[in-house]
Amino acid sequence: MLMDNKKVCVIGLWHLGLVSAAGLADMGYRVSALDSRPGIINEIQQGRLPIFEPGLDDLVEKQRHAGNLFFEADPAVALAGAEIVLIAYDTPVDDNDQVDLTIVEKTISAAAPYLAAHALVIINSQIPVGTTEKWQTVIENKRPGAEIDLVCSPENIRLGQALELFRKPDMIVIGSDSERARDKAEKFFSAFACEKFHVSCRTAEMTKHALNVFFATSISFANELGNLCDAVGADGMQIAKILKQDSRIGKKAQVRPGLGFAGATLARDLRALQSLGKKTGVPTPLAETVLEINHRQTDRVAHMVENYFEGNLRDKNLAVYGLTYKPGTSTLRRSAAIEIIRELHKRGAKITAHDPKADLSEYDGDRIFEFCRDPYRAAENSSAILLMTEWPEYREIDFERIKKTMAHPMILDAKNFLDGDKLRAAGYTYLEIGRGQLARAKS
């Protein structure tokens, strides 16, 4: 898919930016990838990407060698001759799940003087409603008369499937406030074979909030339902399968009970809706309730472990399988597993953790657990294995071998991922979430 060798500049090199840069280069664009942090550029140029995404390392290397992709810290070089500019920072989120636009705004301000006349700037980053209009004014003030247009096209990739979804998106939302901007964007996005929705900038920004809040609400609904299933002896996983068969819900609906949502993305947009509600005087009780349910779900897993050991976790050795908030990524950002480890540590447990891809440099805080790259060694002398991330590798483990090295053969599968019947037959106490086990155990 050759794109007449047009030059595109992608600004912001983390997950979203690296996937976009490599993906566009693979489509035939000449891509300059810009980041103001020289350390990241140096690492990438030495072949070390700052994140893990399946297939990304190979694609970046291939496109670099093909001469379609290069990395720059100098905006004058990176932006020279670029007709299309993508703002693709993974927008930082603070400890309260509030968006911090500081680095993005500084980058736009620094880049604006070097934007080519008539360029199209596409904002893929996650931004609050009203931000595109604000940034359009910033660029117009720095480049008066240059006819540079901004559109908002919110990213919709998912970690672990990012390249696939970049190439074959479900749909593309294009937010623009002028016919000229819309025409430029339509031409660029014509290379993607999916439905496009042309809306205003504010509608595009709000759509991103809406998507993530809907997903978060689905997950919290599934977990609250699962908790009730545990109380009455019903099977929430079977209910989830039935719900997905209803065409009003759909086969991809996130209605499985288990851990709550993590990774900051969903919580960020819930907080964004709350902030909008406060500014506009519109109550947003749903957002608060969804966040509360999610927080309780993290606590619930720690309580399940504590209750199993009759309230005494002091000096209990526990193995945690999975630290990343989902498989297919290395990020520990807002990891539910880390939060649960903190709760178990407070209760006196000793934790050994395993994860096949976790980037421990992202872990912020005192190391309250031992990390082990070997899942078999991580489980030695443990009183329980807690599965927190559904990495496919965990289905390949020889649990009969592990059982011989454990102090007590118990598995709490917070993702309802493993073969429970097989593990019970092997002599494990196997606990899941939302499958009615607690009620059946009491009866």
C-alpha cells in the first residue's frame, strides 16, 4: 500500500506513537518520529524500544532498514516537509486519574513554528473535551496565515493487539470544525478500509470518553453480578456466555466477572466525565459508582485470600502470576496485581511474583515483593498461587510438577482463565471469582 512517499511526522514515542509510526511506515509513508526526550530516541536508535507490543520490534527494525522510518529529537528536522503531523502522546495521568497535558502542550508549542504551511495536524492523544479548539488557537497564533488545520481522531488501539487494530480499525472518528480540515483528513484516512464518522471536534473528544466509560461500566456490572453469583451459588461465567448471545449485547461485550479494570485509561475517562459534570452542573453519579465498584473488586481479591487462610496471612508465602494489567503488554501502569500485592503485604504475606514481560522500571515504590523470571521457582514453598494476568504461557505450565514444591496446593484464579476441572483433579483447591463457589462451599 504505497502512499506516494509522502512525509508524515509522528510526535510522542510511547505505545501509541511507536505503533502509529511503524504502521504508517509499513503503509509506504516516509515517517519521522519525534520525541523531545533524547534518552528515548537514543534507546530506540540502539534497537531497544521502551515498551513491549507483539510484532512491534520487528516492524520498527524492518522499516528503519527500509529507510521509511527515522527518529528525531529536533523538531525542525522532524517536521521539515511533513504534510501530515500526528500528535500521538500517551497522555500522562496523575495518581488521581486526572489527565496531565503539560508535556503534550509544551511539545505542540515547541513544534508549531516548524509546521509546514497547509499541514494537517491529527490529534490521536487522549484529551478532554474542548482541547482541540484550544490547540488550534495556539497554532494559529504561532503560524498566522499558514492555513494549518487540526482534527481530533481519538486512538482506539488496545495494548497487545495494537498493530492489528491500527491496520484494521473497527472505525475511525474524525472530528473537524471546518470543511477544509475535513477534506484533508478524509484524503489521509481513505487508506483505511473501515467506516468513518465525520463529527465536530468536541463530539470526537466526547466519543473517546464515552467508549471507555461504557467499557468500564460493563466491567463493573459484570463484577457486581459475579459477586452476587458467589453469594447465591450461580455461575457468572455461564451467565456471561448467555448475555453475549443476545444481539443487543454482543459477542465481544466485556461481561465476564473477575478483576476490575486497570491501566489508568478507563479511570481517566470516568474522571473526565466527572470533571465535565462539575463544570457544567450536570450530576454524574454513574461514574462515581463505577469507580467505587472497581475499587471494591481489588479489595475483594485480597479479602478472598485472607478469608481462605482464616484471617491469618502473616508470613504466608504467596506466588502471584502476572503483574501487567493485561497480556500482550509490558506496562505496569495502574496494575491491579500491584494493588492487590500491596494489600496482601499489609496483611503480612510474603510475595514472589512472576510475569513474562513486565517492565519493572515502571514500578514506583518500595519493592514489597520478590520478582522471579521462572514461574516454577516463583511457586516454590508457596501456600497459594494467585493468577492475575491471563498470559497464554500460564496454560502451558506443568501444575502437577509445581504442586510437589508448594507448601499448600491452592490457586485463586482472578481471571477465571485456567482449566479448573483439571486442576481440581490434580489435587488443587481451585477458586474463581463470580462462579458461585463461596455459596456452595457454605451449603
